[in-house]
Amino acid sequence: MLKHNFDGIDRYLTTMKQYWHYNAFILHDYPSFSDNRELINFLHGIDDTKLMSYQQNPTLLYPLLKQFIPDLLNVNDVLFDIKYDQLSSHTEIPFWLKKGIKGRKWVQIDQFSHYIGESLPVLEWCAGKGHLGRLIHYKTKNQISAVEWNAELCNQGLALAEQQSILQPFFVANVLLGEGNQLLNKEQHVVALHACGDLHVHLINGVKKALTEKVTISPCCYHLTEHDNYQAVSSYALQQSQLLSSITLSKQDLKLAVVQQSTSGERQTQLNDQEVWWRLSFDCLQKALLKTEDYLTVPSFPKTLLSNNFRGFVEWVKAYKQLNIELPGDLSVYLDQGRERFNRLRRCELVSQFFRDPLELWLVYDRALSLQEVGYQVKISRFCDVKITPRNLLIQASR
Ligand SMILES: C[S@@+](CC[C@H](N)C(=O)[O-])C[C@H]1O[C@@H](n2cnc3c(N)ncnc32)[C@H](O)[C@@H]1O
């Protein structure tokens, strides 16, 4: 079943790649689907109010886009349909256990904990302060321990465990260096809530060697990896994926799987938009002043710069990158050019957003298949509502 589903999504992403596999950020025109003139004209005609409503509700846009892309599948197509089975428990949770855990995080932890049964000792991977482990212990009485590289978080977790009279050893270890592997063993349930990119891939490779009985992972941030291009986790994807044999997936491509506007507040969305607009405007400026066609990457920068003006931002990049350029008195022409590119980018994203869930699922199937290959029974589900976190996919594997 896993292979069958993976194959379906793999074929779909491959045949539709011109609609999502491009870096709109560096393009000055519409991407590789530009021979679809009717689609471009349609996207071009979308005003800002409609843009926002289509971003928030892609199903409104679907019938319109389908006229121009007949093979486009809706976001809720059966191929991507992974159910969220709302589980609930009757255990009353005392207030002190929730101490220091914010609303949505608490719901994530609570929902995740429903998937952990009694008996096996639980190791929490990349545990932060180990909130999930303590809740699991409260519900199941299982032994718990935690691995985390940030010593300060470990100390805070230990202090909370002591206050609550819970035995919860913390191991300070960098799992990317294999330092967590010695903690993995057979009779164990390892849990990882939102372990980013390579952090959960190291766990998968580790449990496969240790033959750990159960592992439950909610993966996230697939682009946070040491590799420039995507490395298949399963042998099946490596050997059978049409997608991987036809394109190289860069980190930028992998980001598509996790971009999500809907859970950011209005202020955060405004700031994100401003940042993208200014970055594109800066790109127009540097290309004009340095007389180049090459894109110049700008690293992440202090967000306080966004409350200043565009010139301040440009001065910061200029100093950071040690650019030898004389800024003109009026930068508005670049802001206008950047705005044009920004508007185009957001309209292209109206199309690529339809491929976000398929791409994330493809990545999750790859992980699930790699566990199945060594004898695990694997189930993929959603552990909480998408409004709580869009990263709600769950891999449950048991031997
Ligand atoms: C997204 S947070 C998730 C934390 C926790 N599981 C939760 O859901 O609240 C990722 C955690 O991984 C830890 N981490 C990052 N790199 C690590 C590494 N190389 N080794 C071990 N832990 C790491 C971070 O300090 C952070 O606590």
C-alpha cells in the first residue's frame, strides 16, 4: 500500500513538475509553464483581494485553475487523503503538567501522546525541555528519557521533572554526530515531535540498526539537511522514483513542502511579504549596479530592519556582503521592479501551493518505506488538526 501510494504521488509530481519545480524567486518572468499563455493571463488578472482569498482557500481556486491545467488534482484528492482520527483520552491532566507550555504546543503534545501505548520505555528524540515525555509518563507510567543537544533546555527540563517528582534523565548529545545512537535499543519506543530534517533521518537510520521495537515521528523542515540536493531515504525511492530520475530536488524545492501561510497571524504575513518584496527589490538593484544577471543570496537578517526603510536594509546587505557599490539617491525604481516580481511570485505560488501537500507526503512515504524495508509495519496518519500545526503527519512504525 505504501509503495502503491508513493508511486501514485511520484507519477503525479513528475508529470506536473513544470508547475511547481522552479525557483520563482530568481525568475524575472513567469516560470517554465509560460507556454500556457491562458494560465498566465488568468494569474495576471487576479487582484490582491482575490489573491488573498485563494491563498487562504485553494479549493475556491481549484475549478478555475483546472480549466488551464486539466490534470491538476484538488488538495483533498483521494491520492493525498490522510485522515486525522481524533483520539481522546479520559485522563484528567493536572494544571502543573502544562506549566510553561503555550496553547497550540500543548495541543500538539497532548494529541501526539495519544499514540503512545503503555509498557515500553520511551526515549524522546530532540526533546527540547521534554514536555512530551513527561506527559507520556503521566498517562502511561512508562519510563522516560530524553536526548537534546541544547544543555540549557536539558537543565530546564530536568528542573521541571524534579519539581513534578518525575524521573526523566536528559542526555546532552548532538544526534547529527551519531551521539544519540548509543541510547537507541531494542526494547524501546522512540518518539520525535517535530524533529527537523536530518534530525529525524538520523533517528530513522539509528532505529533501523538498533532494531528498536517502536518509533513514532512527526517530521518537519525537510530542507534542513547537510546535503545540497535531496538524498532518498528508502532504497525504493532511490531505485524506483521517476521524480528523482528526472529532476534534482534542491533545498529550495524541499521548502515548498513546508511553506504555509494560513497559520501565521496578519502582522506576521505582512512582515513576510515585506521581506520577500525587499529581497526581490534588492536583487533588481544589485543586478543593475553590479551589471550582472547572477542572483546574489542574502542571508537571514535582523527583522528589526523591516521597521526601518528600504535604504537601511540595502545599507545592511551592502556592509554584510562588502559590496563596492554607490547607492543612488532614489531607490524607488528598484522597489517598483521588486513589487512587480513580488506580485508575479505570489501568483505563481497560487499554482505551486497545490503541490505542497503532495510533495510533503512523497517525502513522508520515502521515510515510511525505508522503515518498511527493514521489517517495520508502518502507518501514516495525522495526529492533530491542521489549524493546530500544518506539520501534522505522523509515522508510526513497529516491529
Ligand atoms: C523543532 S524543536 C522540537 C522540540 C520538541 N520536540 C518539541 O516539539 O517541542 C527541535 C529540537 O531539536 C533540538 N536539536 C537541534 N539540533 C540538534 C542536534 N544536532 N542534536 C540534538 N538535538 C538537536 C533543538 O534544540 C530543539 O529542541
